[in-house]
Amino acid sequence: MWQARYALAFALPFRTLKALFKTLFGKPPPVPAPSQADWREVLSRPLFDGLDDAERADLRTLAERLLMGKTLTPAGGAEPRGGDVAAVAAFAALPILGLGASWYEGWNEVILYPAGFIHEGEETDEAGVVHKVRHVRAGEAWQGGPLVLSLDDVEASGWREGYNVVIHEFAHKLDMNNGAVDGLPALHGELTALEWSSAFKPAYKDFCRHVDADEDTEIDPYASESPAEFFAVLSEYFFEAPDVLIAHYPAVYEQMRRFYRQNPMERLG
């Protein structure tokens, strides 16, 4: 049985509120600025293979702009290094390389835990029964609020293994831009909601059928949790393992290619 790695939320839990109070009153030390060596190390990860010099320069500019516009707050004893800060910024910048920094506007803070953190809340099952839950999370995205990341999971990202907690949570932020968190982000003029839904809805239904049948899936089964999680998980695969996404859901890949204005399969070969 798989456990949820992420959380998509609409109200702040107690532990996140504690982190925010520490931000306001405890005044945690500022995170270190990445060095040139930090940027070189992060940009050498396989995720960024195939980017030309101009694209790398644009990515670095976007990443530095994100660091100027967002507050990175350590919590739970986290002591982020310059390389951690560079990784968060560079991974976050990649999805908007063809979109621009304005797509991440409307919120201000990224909270950094050293490792997986405890999420406590309530979930309603299919019968309508409410259960109290306690899960270890790798990341969370709060509508109108902060984004939360585990530094251990940031370090595990970027290796072209289909996993990237930063891309996942920032994809949720893109999904939130039009209010509804439903796997249909605010689309630019090159796409229509009908085209998007025509690709995503049958793919999501097919994927859920495989997961419900307890079949092994090459794509993380957490994508079956909701259409919002399907979009976020498949955004990870789009950038980290495009061959897997194309093999299973080529129409979804094509919609993402047009949405993100990037073609990782062509770039990564």
C-alpha cells in the first residue's frame, strides 16, 4: 500500500501555523545565498541536460528572481545550504521557463523542513465518514498561502527518476491560479479547456482503473488521488521522465508540451 507523499490543502494545519509564528516572532536566520559552485552543481543534474546556454541563462535569471520574490523559511530545525536554496529555485524555475515569473505571483513563502514532516488533518472517505489522519509528507501547497518542502526530498529530485517534489508542489500553485484546484490550470491562449479535458479526463479514468485493480503502475499511483494530483504528478514525469509519460498518455504529454511551451522528450533525447 502506497502512502501519500504530498498534500494539497485549503487551511493551515497546526504545525504549519507554528512555523509561521516562528517566522513572525522567532526570526529564523536567513537562508544562505547560493554560490557559483552551488548553481553549477544543481544545474549539472540530469534534469537540466539538453538546455542550451541561452536557456540556462534564462533559467538562472528566473531562479534568482524567484529567490528575490519569495521568502524561504527554515522550520523544524532545518539548516538549508546554498545548494538546497539553488535546487529549490532552479527546479521551480524550470516549469515557467516558457511562461514567465508572473505565473507564481499571489503568494510569498516557501517553508523548508529538514525531512518529511507530519501532516495532521481530516479526510472524508467514500461513505462520507470523516477520519482524523496523520501522514508524513514530502511537500504541501496551500491555496493563498505558503508552499512547504522537505529538503531530503528536494535532494532526491532532479535525477530523471520521475520524482521532483518541487515541480509537484509548484504545479499545484499553477493549478491554483484560476481558483479551482482541479487539474485544469489557467490556460494561455494556445490551449482550450476542451482540448485539455479531452486529453486528461480519459487518461485519469484509465489510470484510476489500473490503480483500483491493484496493478503495478510505472507512474506513481498517488496520481489517482484526484485530478489535481494527476496534473501535479504527471508534471513531474513530463520534466523528469518524459518517455514514461509519452508511453502511457501521449495526448497528455502533448497538452503539457503546449502548456509549458517546452519539449523535454526532444531536449533530453
